[in-house]
Amino acid sequence: MEQGAQSSLLLYSSTAMSSEANFGNPSSIHWAGRRVKSVVDDAREDIARAFGIEDPESLFFTASATEAINTAIKGAFFLSLKNKQKFYLVTSKVEHEATLETAHFCEELGATVVRLGVDANGLLKMDELDAALGAVPSGALPMLSLMIANNETGVVFPWEEAARRAKAAGFLVHLDAVQAPGKLINFSLGAGPVDLASFSAHKIGGPKGVGALAVRRGVKIESLLHGGAQERKRRAGTVNVAGIASFGAAARALGERDLGATAALRDHLEASVRAKIAGVTVQGAGAPRVVNTSNLLFDGVRGEGLLMGLDLDGFAVSSGSACNSGSILPSHVLLAMGIDKLAAQSAVRVSLGPRNTREEIDAFVASLERVVGRIRANAARGSIR
Ligand code: PLP
């Protein structure tokens, strides 16, 4: 349901992309370089302010949240290798692929990885967390890497409590915070027990291809990219000035969002769907969720068919996870919540944008009702023949 052009994307034309400002390299010390550097530093401050990060200098820019997550986890793993230590990583079964596959990579190179389960509502099993925190192999470098909010269901983990327990147990704590800003009411990373946090510009209305990693002062990890002193030697390579400026503009615009209004629209959507369509369940409905995500399962309906029907009516929704929508595999998140493979394949994820209206929700529910009805009628005819 996310809508097109983002005003923040237009803003960089008047800042970083103007020919004069675009001339310098932010790493150069001449006036043109300093001017571009100030564009990057202003964005850093705006982003830190919007995300509740006290120290803007703790943030450095990457090409995506995927890169930030890789840097956080592999950066800690490489440090453990350098120090000839074991690496002990605790994460969950419902993380984004950026975490899951990075964890798998580290495991192949000798790390021990514990993947925590979730309950039927998608909430972290805290008893499994406690058991994992108490089982650090001797001499190992222990790290917890957890998402704040799930990208498929919108379910919010008790991230502050999990981070607090992990810090008390001596862990390095990394949060995949991608789905929190602009979607989680009152989100602020704050001065809490967090060492590293990953963010993505395009999840807050900024451009695709920019991310950031916050690394608390004093926390040491290895860099992923070598070959330059940019970003205080934390990430080599000339930074994406235009993308970063636009990320900053999107962060500034977050303050104008009415998250309560989006939550009310989401509730209206779910209530209408339940009232008009039989055999529907809302995943994670019993858990705290971000304001804009609904994961719906329809009995006896394949997600792909539903997607295609809605697409013909002009609605862009995804089956399972958007980052994974080329695949027809059932979602690992829904499987971890105990949903069987067939039912998981009927999942549709609806994400609301800040500009969606009640009229659009009503038109969407009417389209959903038609498409679900048609698919079920065709299936019933097929089974009679
Ligand atoms: N983590 C979560 C929870 C996400 O939802 C996504 C993308 O959707 C990512 C990480 C990866 O972000 P990026 O697209 O910036 O690599």
C-alpha cells in the first residue's frame, strides 16, 4: 500500500545534488570538500536526533541495512578471530535474511550460533534467551543480535529487556532497528543497553541503497571494507552524499508523521477484513506491533494468486516478506510461529504508508473480498469436477 514519490527524495536536489555542492569530495580538506562534508554531517545529526541516538558521531553510513548488519556481526566475529577467541552468537529464528545468512556464514567458519524461538504470537521466548545467555563457551566473545520489529508481521520484540539481560551477561548487543523508526510509537534508541544498531533509509521514506550503523563509543569491531579512512576508518569508500542527504531529509520528516492515525487505519483494515471475509487470521494480533503492518492468512487461498488479483486492481502488497518476494517458499517467520507450510503460503503482508487514506483501505478491502471470493469459488469448482 506504500505510495510513490517521497518528498524527502526531492530535497537533495537543493542540497547535495546542486552542481556546486556536488563538486567536492567530503574527505577532501578544501572548501568544496568541507561544504559536502557538512551536508553529510548535518544528515548524521538529523538522523541521530530522529532515532534518539545521543552521539551523532556513533553513526556511520553504509550502502544498506544489510551491509550494516553484516558489518556488526562479521565485525565482531573477525575481532574474535583476530584475538583467537571463539565467537558465540545468539539470535532468533525470525530475523531478516541479512542476519540469518550472516550468522550461517560465521557458523561455517567455526562460530557457535543459537537461534531463539518465538511463540504463536511471534514473541521471543525469553526462557530460551536466558538459557542461551547462561551458556557462553569459556573464553568466547558473546554477541546478541536481535531485531526490534519483525518485517513480516510487525511484531515488536521486548528488545530493551532482552538487551538489558544480554548486557548484564557480558554480551555485545546489536539490534536490527530497521523497522522501528517511523513505525514504532515513541521509538528512541536512547541511552539504553545497546552497542550497535542498524538502520535503512528506504524504510523511513528515504532512498534505496543507504543505511547506517550506530556503534557506541568505546565498542570495538573490525571493519568490513578496507581501503580508505572515510567515516573515521569504520567504512572505507567515498560516501553516497546525495543518498545520505536524502536520508537526513527523510529523518527530519519523520516528526510530521501521525503514527496514531496509521495505527487506527491498520485497525480499521483488520476489522473490515474480519467482518467481510471468512477464514482470515491476523498474525501477531496478540502482540505489540508496529503501526503499519498487517500479516493476513486466508484459509484455502494461495498468497501468489491473491497478490496477482490485487495487483490487477492496482494494489501492491507482498506475500511473505517483501525482501524475499521472488521466492515461493513459506515464510520462515510464520513457520517459526508454528503455522503449517500450506497455511503459511496463504500469507499476505500489507504495509500502510503515511499517506494512505480510509477510502483507500475500503477500496482495498473490497478488492480483497472479490479476489478471495473468486479464488475460493474456482477452487470449489475444481474440487467438484
Ligand atoms: N532488516 C529488516 C528488519 C528489514 O526489514 C530489511 C529490509 O526490508 C533489512 C534488514 C535490510 O534492509 P536493506 O534493504 O536496507 O538492506
